[in-house]
Amino acid sequence: GAVVSQHPSRVICKSGTSVKIECRSLDFQATTMFWYRQFPKQSLMLMATSNEGSKATYEQGVEKDKFLINHASLTLSTLTVTSAHPEDSSFYICSARGGAERRGNTIYFGEGSWLTVV
Amino acid sequence: QKEVEQDPGPLSVPEGAIVSLNCTYSNSAFQYFMWYRQYSRKGPELLMYTYSSGNKEDGRFTAQVDKSSKYISLFIRDSQPSDSATYLCAPNSGNTPLVFGKGTRLSVIA
């Protein structure tokens, strides 16, 4: 079964509003989680690395003030898309690096969240 | 050179065929090698996990790693229509995020 859970799986919001996406590791502690964005028929693009208890590390070109990442516990990271615009509509996917109980360096993905900004 | 390169396909095969999916990488520090399967509109699902060079078999799937040539392969035996998906290779050094190529789109025709 799934070891990383994302919520919501699908969300529609109005332009200018903010949307929060949650990513949870279900049966392991994840000190590091990753957020990706994927446009249709494109590859997964890494947005940021989220470390528990510290600031996220953003990839070049990703606006940290627009995509707020919080990793407040060892099992939860959140991505908030602030002041969303239609061009932010995409498939957002989180992943988590498994701990010793989950083969150390294996990375598991959530089911993804479809964001549509209207 | 891109860090991870895959032929994006699409690759179309008849049901029952043996499928060979390949990937090259440039970073010699990679020592963990993962294959993910992604169905349309879903998150990637871990298929195979291999450490260092060699082969690993799991059911109809065999992963092969040749670190000397920086070449990794995934073989699917007796392919099924349910195997139709995008396959992503993900070599990793163990302490960095996964970086993906475009993935290879596979269609298995009944």
C-alpha cells in the first residue's frame, strides 16, 4: 500500500487565493521530503527539498515566497501555493526519503495533487 | 550532458513481448538505482531498487546496472497491457534529490 500520502488529490481554486497541499509519510519518519511539479507529458521537475525543522532549499527559478514549504514534523510537509494564478495549474507531487526501516535511501512518492486555478 | 537520459519513446509492443528500457547517466557518484512506473495522472510508483552494479529480479521485472558504462536497464518479461505506463529511471548518490529524465512511455497492445 501507499507509504506516502498526499492531500488533497484534486483542488480547484480561484485566482489570487492560496492553496495548501499536505504530504505525509505513513509508516516511517522522513527527515527529508521533496516537492515536484509536472506539466502534462513533461518530466517531473524538482521544486524544493524540505528538511524537518529547517528552511526548505529551493531549485533555481522557483519562487520561495510563492511556494511556501513547511516541514514541521518528521511525517508531514506542506506546500502552500500563495496568490495562485492559472499558470500555477499543474500536478504537484511530493516524495519522502525512507528511513532505516524503509531501505534507507529509497524515495517514495505520493499520489500527487492536481491543482487547477480558475 | 544531462545527468539522466532516457529515450522518451513512445515504445509500442505486443502483449507477451520482452521489453527493454534503458537509461544512461553521467554522475559516477551514483550508487543507488531505482526504477519508477508512472501511470497517467498518478504519482510515480517504486518498481525496483538496486544498489551498485549487477542484476536484480522481481517477478517479471529485471533491473540491470553497469556502473562502468553508466548504463542501466529494466527488462519486462511477458509484458501485459497493464504495464502500459511511463517508466522513469532514477540513479542517485543517496543524499540528494532524485533527478529524472523524460521517462519512456510504453504501450503494450493486447
